[in-house]
Amino acid sequence: MTFRPIACALLLLASGPALAQEPAPVAAQPATLNDDLRAKFVAQAPEDVVASKLIGLSIRNGANETIGSVADVVFDERRAVKSYVVSVGGFLGLNAKYVAVAPETLKLSRKDGGSLDAVIETDKDQLRAAPEYVYLGSEPKK
């Protein structure tokens, strides 16, 4: 059984010249030569609103009462904001109702120090009476 290591060594030596004869790899051209399709990088501007800072943001009304919070942002096919999903009522997310409000109804501004402020001219009762926002795919089965 000592011939197996010798056979393996001979096989490796015999394949060496075949491996050495393969042509060297040639650098390929980039798949895209059009700059329109290359990644573009953007720096954040001070007036930009970052979604991670928007989700969970408390919403106040004109009487300075907290009436809900931003639960989600809905975008249309052009990636423009279509609506804000507002969480109303409940405690720590339990038994909360979700309603979608048009983006122009939620006034976003910056407080001193740069944090976001959200105000909507309505009250909790009007939000509770609004149609519930149901995520597609989570509708109750009939």
C-alpha cells in the first residue's frame, strides 16, 4: 500500500506542465462603459431627512398634544413620499391603530439643535376615526 503516495506524487508532477501551459488571464473590459449606469455617491445635506430619524418620531397637534408617532413611510413608484403611516393609541405598540396621512398634512421642521419636529392639525379622535391602514398581504382572511 505504499505505492499510493508515490502514484499521487507522479500524478501531480505530470499535471504540472499542463497547468503551466494555460494562457495567462486577460483583464476584461468593464461590463458597463456608460457612466449613466455606474454608482453615484451622495453626501448628506443638513436639510435632508433621514428615515431612521423619522420612524418613531412623536407627532404633536397645534395644541401641543402628542397624538401619535410615525410608524412608516410609503413611497410611490417614482420613490416620492406617498404617505406617512401614523401609529395612534395603544401602549408600546400594542393595540395601536395605523392610519396613512398625506405627506402635505404632516409638517416637518427642525428644532434648535437639529432634531426633527412633526406637527399635524388634527386630534386623536379624528385619527382614531380615520380608515385603518392595512399593509398589503396582511389583510384578514375571509
